[in-house]
Amino acid sequence: MLNMNSIVGTHDIVFVTLDTLRYDVASRALSAGRTPNFAARLGPGGWEERHSPGSFTYAAHHAIFAGFFPTPARPGRHTRLFALRFARSETIGPDTCVLDGPDIVSGLAARGYHTVCIGGVGFFSKENPLGSVLPGLFAESHWSRAFHVGERRSFEHQIALVDRLTRDLPPDRRRLLFLNVSAIHRPNHYYLPGARVDSIETHGAALEYVDTHLPELMAILERRGPTLVVFMSDHGTAYGDDGYRGHRIAHPSVWTVPYAEVLLP
């Protein structure tokens, strides 16, 4: 585990949630060489198999912003990267960054971080009170239809905004950047030529689209200097597995997600 107490204050921190990405799809794509840019960043360990703290976006992100990232999919008591000060917590260790506040976003803001949210799916849209809760945690938040599900170039539009915001930020100001990537979320059939309905194959094709543009995002982040990037899925989704479709259900296709930590110099 990383020593977060030596990272907080010296590194930018970036959380990237690949919305609805399934572990099995991510792992197979990596093994088959279909996501070479993720492979180059993740190294020989590849994706780590984890269990989501929630079965849909709203619940999972509330947990993530409270310091409960997806949990390693193996028995044991797993120490967390971030935690809020909480009596008798059993998952806080010496390397955990313990923050004060109701969420780690405000906790990092109190440590001098400028907090930025770039939304994707509707729970970050700010189009209504429900869609304003999660982005409301951040000092600065952005969303547009160009970032939303159904826009086949959504990730490219999000990257363009990351670039602009990065250029505008003073180099000595540490930043917490949260990016919710909506491209993998349904609908995604247009990423596979000839497909007319969403399927586990088009889900994988959407991940390949994200992988194609990953180097652009990473190059922008590297310009800022030392950075911790945490890639995770908030939850998976079912495409007819055991008769189930969608998420907000208790099924392995939903609970089992990919996770990775990448340190940029």
C-alpha cells in the first residue's frame, strides 16, 4: 500500500471512475492486448479485482468520497488509502491519510487542495437537486451534454476540459481532480461497428475507445508533476447474466470491478 501521508500535500490526486466497467471485461481486454495504453500504465499486475461499495453510481460515489474505495476481492482486513476521522475504524493504518470533515473532498480542501469535478453520467449533471449533490462537494464542478452518456466522443470532450483547467491552475497549487467517465455506460453500441444493441461486446468496445485516448489524459496530468491517479469502476453492469440486466442489483457482474493506482513522476 502507498504511504498516503507522504503523498498528500506533495502530489496532485486524480480519481477516475470508469462508470459501469466490469472487472471481467477489463481483464479480458487487457490480456488480449485490446487496451495497450492501460497495459502500459498498469504494468505487469494489470487490473486488481475488487468489490464495489455500491451497486449504482450515486451510492458507490458517496462511499468513495467517504474514503471507502472498492475493496480487494480477497479475505482480510484491508487498510484504506483515505479515511475520515472515525472512532474505532478497523481499516485505518499507519499509511492511511486520515482527514477531518464529512467527506474526503472537503478534507483535502482543508489541506490546501483545489477540488475539481468533471461529471459524466446524470448524477453529476446539476440539472436538478439530485444531480447536484455529488458535484456540490467540490469547489469547482463541470458538466455538459458533451460529457454525458449517448455522446460517442464524451471522453475526448472531457479531456479537452482537463487540458484547459490544467493550463489555468497555478503550478504550485495542489489539485484533487475527479473525472467520471461516462463513455462505457449504456448506450455504448455505437462503439462496435454494425452493432444495434448494447451488449458485453459493445461494453468492451467502449473501453477500447477510452484506452485510445488515455495517453492524451495522462500527458496532461504529467505536466503538473507528481500525481497519484486512482482508476476504478464505481460498479459493473449486467448484460443478461443469469437473466439480469443493468445494475442496482446484487450480482457478481455488478459488484466485481477493476481498480489500479498509478504514480506519475
